[in-house]
Amino acid sequence: MPERVVFLAHCFLNPQAKILGSPDISDLSQKIFTLLWEHKCGVIQLPCPELLHA
């Protein structure tokens, strides 16, 4: 059971879900997963605001 829960936009977890022309953050998702794992955090995914806006 996670000790904490983090609300995180889907596009941070899946960089392929971003719109064309967005910055490449593919290395960021691995860093996020590692940090969440180390701190025993659960994740609740939110829609990507970039995709909702575009």
C-alpha cells in the first residue's frame, strides 16, 4: 500500500502522448518513476492539459 498518492498528468508518464512540437521529456518519465518508487508513492493519472487545450 502506498504511503502517499501523487496526482500527475498523463503526459509526464507517457511522453508519446504529447502533441507534435512539444519538448522531448522522454528521460523525465524514468526520473519520475524512480522518485515515486523510492518514496513509496502511488499515482493517480490526470488527463494531459496540453492535449485538452489543443
